[in-house]
Amino acid sequence: MKVVHSPLHARHDGGKELHRGELVPCFEMPVRADYILKAVQRAGFEVTEPRPFAEDSLLRVHDAGFVDFLRTAHTEWRALGKDGFMLPGAFPARGMRRDHIPAGINGKLGYYAFDSGTPIVEGTWDAALAAARCALTAASWVAEGNKSAYALCRPPGHHAGHSMYGGYCFLNNAALATQYLRDHGFARVAVLDVDYHHGNGTQDIFWERSDVLFVSIHGNPDTEYPYFLGYADERGAGAGEGYTLNLPLPHGTTWDTYSTALDAAMDTIGRFTPDAFVVSLGVDTYEGDPISHFKLAAGHFPLMGRRLAELKVPTVFVQEGGYAVEDIGTNVAGVLEGFLR
Ligand code: SP5
Ligand code: ZN
């Protein structure tokens, strides 16, 4: 399987997140990508740098003002004499203006962000754009006839919506890959999100679409991040009604329960008869993950990969979460190798 990866990911580093009332270094750290890279190289996969897609390709999925904000936020911050990482401190909640974009940088941060766990540093834009290009490159390889490809994206993307960011995500890499496939001859694309956290950004982007099926298996948002989306009764709207499927699972979920949900997800995806398949591949379902509560063992990831391959449709894998850094490479390579078996 061809792998696309950019060393520019390392530019997104040095930020902190609000965790249990304290600012701590982000669980989403550069070494994650280093471990994955080593593991896919060990597995014998060829690794290439992304193609240089124009920034315009982002607008197929994201709002132009939002993209401008991400591109310029840290420059604007530095122009005010500040430095270091940027986090929002106030958000537009019920009873406040949600249609007005404040002129100042702190207001803009709260307008576009939805959490206090996703710092913007000087290199964030370079890294996020490189990750988006990785996803687009993997999609282009599949559009050109490859049966599968893996985008080793960092930062991840599935929490980023049409015009908002959070959950360590800025640009929605999986949504960009999906839309690229739609624009290059694949009439129906299914997205399966297996990250521990609900893919709220991807769901947001395709909510009213019947050409993209979005299915997500994740920790129950009643107790798990991102809390405000990902419930089983969310099924899409308008033309997209019935084209979103959420399968929330409880704390302590083991492979037994997980694989039953995966079978249900794959049955729904099979009935959709997609022309292409995008997998948002988070491995934070692993029992050793420091911020998650499922109990998949390393040996279950190849089984997951094998189950995904049964669809027999051109497939783009896009890296999402996974924070047990020393095991993340093994678990990702496990899925990819299981898929190829
Ligand atoms: C891409 C992805 O996996 N994003 C996840 C973002 C989660 N951010 C907030 C996590 C809050 C975790 N609280 C942890 C309690 C740990 N015992
Ligand atoms: Zn996650």
C-alpha cells in the first residue's frame, strides 16, 4: 500500500491543552507520526511526499473565511506582540450572537473553535495544510486506479467541520479525500470513522448529502468527547436523511461488542453500494490509550483491517487519533496489513 506523509507535520508542536483544569502538553504530539512512519516502513510500504494541491481545493469542504482565519491567526497574534500558542477562552453559546465574527483575534478564536484543547502555534497552518495535501494525494492515487492508499496525516482532521475546528483538528483531511473522490468519478462514497471519538466535523460537512454515507463507531458522547454530537438518533437531514449512522458504545467496550458494531456498520455501508471508501483511522480504541475507554488489543487491529477489506471497494485510509504513542505504529500498521491480507 502506498503511504503519503509530510515532515511538515512537526511544525505543529509546542501547544498545550486544557486538561482537568490544567494546561498540559497536548496528547496529540509529533512523535505519534514518527512511530507510525517507522511502523509502515518496517511493513515495507513505500512512503511519498504529498502533491502540491492549491489552497482552493480546501474550499470544496471548508468555508473561505474559516480557511483565511486558520492561515493568518498566528501572524495576527504575533502582530499584537504576543507569541506562543493560542487557545480560545470564550465561546458563543445559547443566548449570544453566533452570526457575528468578532474583529479581534480572541473573539475570532472563540468563534471558530469549539474547545480549549486545540492550540494554534506558529507552524500549525503549514502542518495542517500538509496533512490536507496528504489526504488529497492518497485520494488522487486511488482515483488513478490504486486499490488502496494511506494518508499519514498529522494533525488529524475528523473533528474539523465546514467552519470550525477542535479536537486537535484544523482541516478535515478525510472529508477532503472524500470530496476529491466525488469530484473525480466516484458517484457514491462511504466514510467509516473508527476513531474512539465521534467524527463530528465529517458528519457536519456531509449532513445533508445523500452521495456520501457517514458511519461512525465511537465512545458514547454522553460521557465522551466531543459530547455535543454523535448520538444514535442523528441520521442526517434533507436529502441526507438516512445517510448518517452513529453507533455509540459504552466504556470498556471489547472486541466482542466492537466487532458486532463493525459488522453492522459494514452491512449498512455495503447496502449503500459505494464506489469508494474512506476510513477515518483513529487507533485510540486501543486498551492502552491514555484518554479513551475501549479495550481493543493490538491483535484486534488486523481483524478490523480484514473486515474493512471485505467491502472490496477502492479505499483511502486517513490517520486520525491514537495517543498510546509507543504502540500507535503497530496498531496502524496492523489495520493496514490486515486489510491487505
Ligand atoms: C482526533 C482525536 O482523537 N481527537 C480527540 C480530542 C480529544 N480532546 C479532549 C480529550 C478530553 C480527554 N479527557 C480525558 C480524561 C482522561 N482520563
Ligand atoms: Zn480520537
